[in-house]
Amino acid sequence: MAKIEDSVVWTNATSERPPRDIWGAIKRGLFCRCPNCGEGRLFKAYLKPVDACAVCGEDMTHQRADDLPAYLSIVVVGHIVVGGFMMTDLVWPASNWTHLAIWTPVTLLLALTTIQPIKGAVIGLQWGARMHGFGGEEPKPES
């Protein structure tokens, strides 16, 4: 009985394309720069990505960041705020109103300052991993 594995040739369509530096793309996205060239701006408004990079022309309409940046921002801000609250309460016991006056603005400020870089990093991840059409092929509909 012949082995079937010997006659099977495994091919990978993505192996013909050069690999992308995923960590570099995430880092460039974290700094709100184009994940391809690192020069062009990634956002035309606060959370609205550009359609294409002004420097290299990379198409950014394929990005599908959706809810992941918000979830990651909640995790980051939650850990900072809850840890800060607990440490502050151990060192300096304060009333609930004092904590509310301190931690509400800190939470809002952290959430607003982290969401854009995190969204840029997610777009960089998608570009680096050739997700959602960033690899040059047309996305196939799900069946």
C-alpha cells in the first residue's frame, strides 16, 4: 500500500511574496504612521484612517479594526486605573467622592489617549499579517 503523503505536494500561495515585518508594522501603527513606509500619517481624523498613504500610496481601505482597539484600550486603562486606585487607597484612605474626583478624569484621559495608538497598532498588525485584503488578493465571501 503506497503512502499518500509522498505524492502530496504542499504549496502555500503566500510563500511567493516576501514576508512582512509584523512587529515593525505594529510599532509604526502604534506611532500612528503608515505600517508600510512609516512616513505617512495613518489617521485623517481622530479615529478615521486615511484611504491611502500620502507617501507610499498603500491602500488602507482594507483595514477592519472594528472593536478590538476599544477592547484592548479597556483592558489597558482598567489595569492602570484599578491598580492606581488600590495603591492610592492603601497609602491614602480617602472618601468615595475624592476617589471619584480623581479617577474619573484619569480614566477618561487614559481612554482617549490610548485608543488611537492601539487602533494604529491593530491596523499595523492587519497589514503585516496580510489580513483582510492587505495581501493584494481580493477577500473571498464567507460561505
